[in-house]
Amino acid sequence: MQATTRPPPAQKGERAASAYLHPYACFKCRKSFKRASRVEAVLPCPHCGGPSIGLTRKFKPPRKADVQQWRKVEALVRQGFLFWSLGEPYPETLAEVEAFAARHAGFLANERARNPAGYAQIEAALALL
């Protein structure tokens, strides 16, 4: 019986093993990159080696120079948001994140209960920042 191995992550310019590429965000260097699947909640950033968090395909990264928007994205991820469709737009500013999280507290609790290992990986990675 032959052991199965997982295909390596897709690199820029290569064909992905799955149909979709999923974004990972690095808050250390404020960059985003995509990989073939979102199996791992956290991957090392190919640019700086720091932790990068796997998000949904709905995530659109801010420009690297837009520090305020990267802080907002990090605050949302720290609350537990991985950029799903929620029926209302995500906050535009960092100041709006806390109220937004309070409105979606039940949803976040359900997501954390569905994927405790993934959220544990994310929290451990964010603790390194």
C-alpha cells in the first residue's frame, strides 16, 4: 500500500492542486499570499517567515502602505473573523471593530466551537506578534 502525500502549496505561476486559492495574511510584513487549500489555519509567510493566517476567499488585502487598514484586519482576525459573508459589510475603521464583533458574538462562538483546533493555531500565531 502506497502512502499518500499532500501536494505542495501552489507557488506563484504554478497550477494549484485544488480548484481555488485561499488567501493568507501576514500582519508582520503586511502582505497576503494565496495557497491551494485552506487546510492549515496558519502557514509561515514566504516573505518574512512570520505567521500568516488563513482567511476565506472573500478577503481582499489592503495595500501594504495602508497601516490603519491592516490594523483593522488584524483586530477583526483577533476577534475571530476570517472574512465570511455576514449579511452586513465589514467595518471600515478600527474604531468600529468592537461593536461589529459584539453584534456577531453568537456567530463567532459557533465558528470557534466548530473549529477549536484552527482557532487555537490562530491564537497561538497572533500571540507571537
